[in-house]
Amino acid sequence: MLHYYDYGEDQLAYFDEGTNSPNNKTTLLLIHGFGEDHCIWKRQIEFLSQYYRVIAPNLPGVHCKPLSIHHTEAPSIRKYVEVMHELMHHLHIEKYYVLGHSMGGYIGLAFADYYVNHVIGLGLIHSTTFEDSPAKKESRLKVAEFIQEHGTLKFLETSTQNLFANAFKKAHPDQIQDVIDSVSDINSEAMVQFVMAMRNRRSYQHMLTENRIPIWMIVGEEDIAVPIEDSLQQTQLLAPNNVIILKHVGHMGMLEATEQVNNALLGFIQAAENK
């Protein structure tokens, strides 16, 4: 069911499903990525809510007003962490697993690192613990400039297709267009805030070896946004059962390999719950 939460600037929409599921005391918080909204998780929400309570919000700025950031402040991932934390506090949910796609994973890492009494497990779906390289930081600036000049829709039309593996791109152009259409109205100011927050983030690689909470990674073999070489450096630090590498899949496994992703996420949570 769709609900709304007032985060100070506006109201963001969030799905709250699975309250009648067998294990509804276990809650999953799903955080979408850059250039997406919570509907990117639709297939995962439908599947996982059969077993657990699932909360899937839009980030501030997605179909609502962007965060109010003073010109003396730099956009940061932590600002989105605070809104997500406040939402879960509003729902009186104290402990939960966080599953984040791409930028949602960056938010999840910062969330789990700071709110250690709340996040009990973290799934990084096509995401990375690394901070941006100097070249990537430069690329982010160019993306921000492009969005400011041409707007959100033009950016999505030129970038979204590249997130999918070639075979999926050829077979399912309609699904890719649906992704673009669903978020083409995102305010360009919000998009630039997201870009700069990603650029400004720090490394969280230390979390992979702390063994404080279970961390899982889902990796796309043909992902150009998070290169497989970077992912493999990180997955080597995790137990093999905490890693799924999807063949012939790009950056969007939730759509490209729905059944594999769904089953992997369920397996991860079940294993953590049974420990």
C-alpha cells in the first residue's frame, strides 16, 4: 500500500507491504538508486512481502521537492540517511535490514556505519564500498553540468540504456522506456544533489572486514556503472555465500534477472535470521 511521509520540505511516497506476512516482525528497507524511484523494486516488493514486511520509499526529490541545502553546505549521502532513519522511526521500526541499489547502496553503507543499533544487515545490489576515483569525480561534474543544461529527461534518455546488458537492451526496449518514463519528472535540482552527494561520499570498504553485520553483494558481470573488476576486489572479502554474480546482466538485476535477485535476497535474509 502506498503511504506518504512528511520529511520537512514535502511528502515522499513509500510502499509498506507484507504487514500480514508470516515473518512481519522482520522488516526490509529497500532504497532505490540514482535516476530511479521506488517502483524499480516492484518485483522484489511483490516477492519479498510474502515473507517479510517491506518498506520502499522514494528519496527526497523524487516526485517531490528536493532537500533544502544551504549554499554553504555540500550535498551529502548522510542527508538521505537522516530522512530514511526518520521515516523508520516514524513507523516505530527499530531494527531492519537495508537493501540498496547503486546509490541506494551508498546510502545503506552510511546508514549501517552510523546507526549501528538499527541496521542488522546490508545488501549492496550493483553498488560499491569504494569512493569515487578522481576520474569518476570529474565525470560526476560533467553529469551535473549536463543535467543543469539539458534537464532530467534528456539525461535519462542518454544514460539509462547503458545500465542494461546488451542482450536485455535488445529484447526489452519497452521495459527500459518504462524506467525512463517513471522518473522523467524528477526535478533537475534534486538530480544534481544526488550526483554531488555521490561524488562527495567516502569509502566504506572497512565495513567488509568488520563482521559486525552480514553484508551481501549482488554483482552484474556486464555492469559498466560498477565495473566487475572493482566488485571482485570487494567480494573476495566476503563469505562466498554472501555473494551472487549474475552472468549476462548489467547494472539492473532487479529487472534483468528478477528471479535470481529475488531468490538471492530471500536466501540472504533467511540465512541471517536462522543464525
